[in-house]
Amino acid sequence: MKETPRKISRQEAGSSFRLAPRDDDLDRLADLWVASWQAAMPSIDFAARRGWFLAYVSDIEARGGEMICAFAGKHPLGFILLDGGRGVLEQIAIWPALFGTGIGALLLDEAKRRCPSGLGLEVNADNARALRFYEKSGFERREPGVNQASGLPTWHMRWPGMIG
């Protein structure tokens, strides 16, 4: 039987992993992205979207965005892809075995720290776990939308709860 990861406190997490810009192994981070999203939205074939993800990261980084990873040694546990200039959290991904351990919250806190005047994101409307996670973290639902790739309904969310 697979052991369920235990919750990691913020203090403990700070000593067990480090936050740092991504390394050169974007393929490994693409594997993490596919696994994370496949677990969250199993009806979508994220492996088929791997090429899109690689191009998307390059595009965001070319515009000044950055990927910040949580590493345990040299092993990535999760990441955020942040367009700080626009105040947009483009992606967040955690290895599925680590869902609920607090790593996602720590990465989200880092995004907030880097964008103190506000942060926006899009979340799939039927991803109840993600909606709870963001609302618990102080984000508010704003406008409904549609994901261009999947056609699924989304919510634009904003932190802090300010207009705009």
C-alpha cells in the first residue's frame, strides 16, 4: 500500500526543500506538469499537451516570466510559472503524491510575495479541489471564462480581493 504523504509545516518545509529558479531539465518539469494535471483533471489527455507546455514555458520566460521550483536536493517537488510583470500565476504543479502536503501553499505564498500588489489566475470551474485551495489562500472568484485549449468553463480569480 502506498504511503500517504503527511502534511508539511511551513517551518519544516523550509528546512526540507528549497525554492529556486528551474534548472535546465525542462523535460523533467514537463513530466511533473503532466502528472499533476492528469491527476487533477483525468478526463483530459495532458500527455498530448506536453509539447504545448514546453513552448508555453519558453514563451512566458521570453517575456520575463519565471519558473520557481520547490526542490528536495536535485528533485523537483512542484513549481509555479509566474508572469510577475502582469501579476499572473500561469501554472502551478505538484507531484500528485505530494498533494495536500503544503508544498502548493508554499509555492503560492512565493507567488504572492513576488506580486504583492495582486495576482490573478484562471482555474477550471469543475476543479473543486483547486477552487477550495485558492479560496482558502485568499483568492476571490471574479469572472467566468472558457479555457481556450479544452473549451471547459473557468473562473478568473484574483488576490488580494481588489477590483481589477
